[in-house]
Amino acid sequence: MGEVDPAFIQALEHQPKLDITEAEGIPVIDLSPLNSSDTDADFSSLVAEIGDACKNWGFFQVINHGVPLKFREKIELAARKFFALSKEEKKKVSRDEVNPLGYYDTEHTKNVRDWKEVFDLTLKKPNIVPASHQSDDKELNQFMNQWPENLPELKEACEEYAEEMVKLAYKLLELISLSLGLPKTRLNDFIKDHASFLRLNRYPPCPAPHLVLGVGRHKDPIVLTILAQDDVGGLEVKRKTDGEWILVKPTPNAYIINVGDIIQVWSNDKYESVEHRVMVNSEKERFSIPFFLNPTSSTWVKPMEELINKQNLAKYKPYNWGEFLAKRARSNYEKLDIENIQISHFRIYSRKLLLFI
């Protein structure tokens, strides 16, 4: 990354504190009732735990999740090998505005450059998406995975691991659906033809960790995220109770789950997508592997009808996921003059509320 370019430096109010405390309070949820003959009471308790975590934190960790450790170890090793390749080799599989899959090291969050390098791939081959965010533009883009020629094991490791993430995502989505009082498979249709992504992250050591972030503050616009992080740590979550940034302590072989914007809309704000960011340090590189569960690009996102009534009116207008994603992706490649699109742009404000504004 070289010296710290001003493009990396966060505004004063967003610069990280290096003496931050670890977030012991983030729930660690045991998913073993899904994989055993435990009683109905155990399963009901699990659903309640999931609901409480989604409501109070927007984040939780899962253990005994059923993902064999060998797949995680295999992809972590392949990721380290990929990022250890020369810059020239990695650039051969660079992503761009036409095909945002592959290697990239100049991504922006909130219009500030992130201190990281990434490798992205899609599970849907090919992934067909709108070419632009304009609703009257009928042109489509075809996203295709790119693989380095000198590292054939990367493709196999990523594809095997992605299959395991899809299995876990379905389990989690069913638990979330039940926690909302919906049928177990109510949300499954939205991801039947899902367009999910897998990302490999590397955060190099940084000479100015008090000024720079690996990823700036943001909320995930997708359904949910399943994150594997190494033992270095760096993920921070904005606590809902007081707005403080707290560090998520790495738990061996656990996955960190966070509610995305789409679940916030589906639940009509019962569950909230929470801001998070990534710190860097001056001594160690850090690796993480997030899986982003996305619906298909043709999906219209709106509050679930079963959760809407006269006392709980719909808080969001429907929006098309493909168009939303196309517009949001613009800020990955260029610094915008305004904040990128958010679900708040689709929020419905009641007349009663407007009277007091």
C-alpha cells in the first residue's frame, strides 16, 4: 500500500480509537439443536435467541454450525496464497466497472478509500444484472468469475466453501423467519435463485491505524452476511444502546452473522441492520472471508405483508434489488459528491410524523 495517501484518511469524527474494548456482549449462539434430536423446547429457545440477537444487536456469532472445519482451512490457505502472489499476477484478474468480480485494491466506503485488497466471486455463473441503476435502461451485464492461472486450487476451495455457506445461510434464514412469527420457509423463495457473493479480504499492516480504516463505517445492503475472521481481529460494531464502537472478539471456528438492510425492510424495522467497520494495525496482516447472501436481481424488496397492519404500517416503499445494487456499486470506483444510495431513501414517513418535523 505504500505511504498513507490522504485518500485513506478518515474524517476526524470517524477515526478509530486504538484502546477500544472487546464486545463480550455480542451473543454467541449454539446451533446444535439444528443438528441433533434435541427437544422442541431447545429449538424454541434457539429461535428466541436468534430473534433477540437480531433485535438488540443486529450481530451474533454461531458455533456448532455444521460447517466442516476442513473447508474453512482450505479456503483460508488458498486466500493467503492468492494475496501472496505478485501485484502483476493479481492484476491479471482485476475487476472493473463492467465486471466487478476478481481482484481490487482501491475500493471506497463512504467516499474514503479502504486499507485492504479483495478478491470477489459470484456463486451464480454467469450472474446477470442490470447494466445501470436507471429503471428505463433494459441493458444487462453478465458478471463472470476470474481465476488466476497460477493458483488452480483457489477455484476449488472457493466453490466448495461457498456451497457450505449457502447451506448455513438457509438454516439461519429459516430461524430468522420463525423468529418473526413467519412460516419457516417464508423467506426462502426470495433467495431460491440467489445471486450471492463470496469475498476474500486482506488487510495489510498500516503505519497509521489511528487515521485509517480497513473498511469504513457501513451497513450491508444485502440479506445477511456470514463472516469468517482470523484470530487477529479488527471488526467493530456500533452498539445500539449507546452508539459506541466495540470490537468483536474472535471466537475459534465461529461465524459472525449480521442482519442486512433487506432483512430490516422485510421485518419493517423490527430487526435493524447495524453499522460496522474494520480497524487495521501496524504489525499484523488480517484475513477475513465474508459471504453475502443476495436475492436475485429481479427481486422487489418490501416489508412482509404478514407484518403490516393498521398499528404497524409499511415503513418502506418497494425497490428493485438489481437497480439498487447497480447504483450502489458506483461508489466502489469513484468518489461521489453525495452519500451513496441507502434504504433510508425508500423510507415512508407518516403524516403524523411530518407534522412535528
